[in-house]
Amino acid sequence: MQNNAATDQNSSIAVRWPDIVKFVRQLSHDLRNDLNAAELQAAFIDEITTDPEMKTEVRRLREMVSRMAANLQQLSVRVAEPRPQLIEYRVSELLEDLRARLEREFGDNAARVKWELPDNDTEVNLDPQLVLDALVELFTNAFRHAGDADSIIARGKIDNGHFVFTLIEPKSTFEMTTENWGREPLRHASTGHYALGLNRARAIIEKHGGQLSAEYDQGAAVLRTTVTMPVVAKQSANVVK
């Protein structure tokens, strides 16, 4: 019995997240090198063959290889530490850019969002691309898990020196815990999804001196996800004028 306990204890291996990141990025790099070589071979076959059916199949193969390489590149981005380059940006412009990107990337789903925009406006120091990536990730999760008829509320406001953005999703049931929201990468992986997006969104927001949190309101049957970012950046931030 003691031997079995020792075996169970020894079989549990703790790996630091930076080591996982390094491994994923190196593996992605190596596999993309092989995929690039395969794409070159496919391109060569496409050039020398005259059979129309063969050309069609080779082009499909090249599309598959290109998609795999893009997915690996995206995986590397999702595990990498965000490095924001901050500029002064108005909250109204950020929310307008967010709406436009949702319409572009999600089509009809974007029409399900009910916007509650702030009456006042201000400037914040942020990296627009990174912050948009983080906010879009929240919508991606919401669209994936919300029912077809459900509306999602996006609420923005300026409150006590902070920009506060809240996403409200209707959920009749919710069995997850929000205690470590955005801090459990790889825990709920499924086909094509590796539980990395929310972790990256949190990392981006925290790099801007902000916070990401969530709570489930059982009485209202909604999940509220809140992003809070300071209007005035920390003095140590690298602000690009």
C-alpha cells in the first residue's frame, strides 16, 4: 500500500507555466517548418501535374496545410506573454472599434448584442489591438455558449477613475466556479479549443493594470464578466506618444 502511494505521488509532475510556454512555442515552430516543407512539395506537384482532378486535390491539401500552420501560429500567440505598446485612446473609439470588429467577425451573432454605452468619455492608455483581442475573446465565449435566442448585454461606463466593461450572458444553469476565472489554461480543452483564450485575455488586461473577474447571479440567471482598467496608466507603463 505504501509503495502504491509513493508511485502515485511520484507520477504527479508539476511543470512551470513558462516552461510550458517555451515548449509550445518550440513545438509550434518545429511543426510549422515541416508544414512549410510539405506546402512546397504540394506546390511543386501542383505545377508538374496536368490532371485537373489531381490539381483540385493538391490545392485542397495546400489549404489544409496552410490552415494547420495558421492554427499553430495562433497557439504560439495565445501562450506568449503580451507586451502592450500603450497609446492614448478614447473609450468611445475603443467601443466603436469593438462593435465594428464583432460585426466583421461574427456577422448575425453581433446583432444579438445590446449595447449600453457610457454617457461620458475619457482617454485611457492602452494597446488597442491587444485590448480588442481580449474583449473579442469574451464575446467569442459568450456566442459559443449562449442559446440562439438569447441576447447579450455589453455595458461600458467610466466609474471612479476606471473604465468598466461588463458582459452579461443569460445562463439558466452554470456549474463552473469563477474563483480562478482566466487562470486555468488547458483545463477544459476540447476539439479546436484549448482553454487558452480566457487566460490570454486576463493576461492582457492585467498588463494594462486592470482586472478581469466574473460572477454568476443565480437569481437573475446571468453570468457577469467584468473588465476594469484604470483611466490613468501606471507611471511605469511605456506610453508611446
